[in-house]
Amino acid sequence: MLSALIFALSRSGTAERIATSVPGFRGFSRRFVAGQRQADALAAVARLNAGGFDATVSYLGEAVTSEREVRAAVAESTSFAAAAQARGLRSSISIKLTELGLAFDRPLAERSLDEVLRAAAAAGTFVRIDMEDARYTEATLDIFRRARERHTGVGVVIQAYLRRSAADIDALAREGAPVRLVKGAYREAETMAFASKREVDESFTRLADAYFAAMAPGGRLAVATHDGRMVRAALRSARRHGVAPDRYEFQMLYGIRPELQRSLRARGYGVRIYVPYGTHWYPYLMRRLAERPANLWFFLRNGLRR
């Protein structure tokens, strides 16, 4: 199966060393990853802002194994928040908890998240806690809720392909928690996740509708999709539940469906572009390709257009 092969390659150190040494593949990655340095991400955000788009940056790296790596991730996130504020840029931050040490030291991850959130608040920056594979779902939601007791500018991600997400998104909507709804990009057992594209699409549509139906004051939904059908379904749902456009936005990946991004922005909807950067771009890019086999053509087509 193509998706299984691509996902296996995303976790292969040998494949990563080969791919990252090939200039053509590195050049291809720049269509979808802003670059390796913070300056690259800042420049990308500035271009997006000039075009009327907001941004969310993600410093690529996860499943770190040492406190030294955690400190580096914290330093990168906090310095980005300060640099974006100094330049007057509109960009939030997305961060993975395994990037902060969750895989080996949960208290360290919580302390590190608090540090990032304090620095982000000082810079007027929102932080989104990204969702990882199902091993971390419960811990991520628990840490998010605990952090939200101490900080205001923080949100979380829900993955539509997980079977548990219906209950999770209903609870979060009633709590007024800001949520980014995505389809999901990890390999999971069928007992935990929907396997077919049809099931995942149906779940995505149901979850968006459920959030709009139950959203409490303070709630805001980020509809993260490049699928025009999902966009139209979310818009119908928002209208049906009387949700104003300022309480939701659309989010898309850097370099994907720019024509859809511009179309939504021209119609007055908020559009935020997810901008990844850093040296660990290979696992990110391969996971996006493995997410759905059709993404391989999707990425190639968008890459050739650029």
C-alpha cells in the first residue's frame, strides 16, 4: 500500500539521509517548507501577511530525547514570538508536546509549555498545541486543559480520523476551547481510527457541525482542510447554526491550494497559512504525503505549478 510505504519511509533514518542529500528533493521541499532558519519563516509570514493572510508557524521537531533539545525548542518558539512582534507580523505558534519532552518527562513538558505561553502572551501571540499520534491524545488534552486554567491564548487540535474525537470536540466546544480541526496524519489501528477517506471526510463534516452546534462563548474553530467539499460543508454548518464568520477561520498548509486560499480570502473569510520551518523537514513532508495517497499527486502538482 502506497501510504504505508511512504509512512515507513518517513521514519527511516536511511531514507531521510538519502533524500536530504539530494538537491532536487531539498528544492522540492521548499515549496511546502519555508526554510531551515527562523529568518526564512519570518520572511514567509511577511509575504503572507502582505497578501492578506494570517499565519501559524511550526518549528519542525518532535519526539526529542533530551532536555537540551527541549530547551532549544523553547528558545526557538519564544524568540520567534518576540521577533514577529518586533516586525509587526500576524502569526501564531504551533507546537508539539513531544517537542517539549512529553515522551520522556511530562513535568518538563508542562513547565516548558508554560514558559512558551508566558513569552507568547508577552508578545501578543496565540499558541496552538498540536496533536500527535494516539499514544499522546489523552495526555495532550489533559495538559491543554491544565494550561488553559493559567493562560488564555492557547488552543488545541482534534483529528477527525480518531473515533474518540466526537466526544472530545463536543466537550471542547462546550468549554469554549479554541480548536483546530484536521483530518489526521498518523498511522493508527482501525480500532482507534477510521481507515477510509470517505469515513474520515464524513467524520470531519460531523465534527465541524458538532462544534458549531455546541460552541460556548470564547470558542473558535479553525477548519483545516484543502478539500473544497469540506470547506462548503463547514460554511453551510456555520450558517445553519448562526455562527458569525469572526468565530471561525480556514487553515491550509504553506504551498497547497493557493487558489483556494485566495478565493476564500477574497470572499471575506479568515484564512491562516500553516508555515513549517526547520532542519527536520523530511518527516513532516513525508507524513503529509502518507496522510492520503492522493497527496503525492497533490504535492507534485502544486510543486510543478510553483
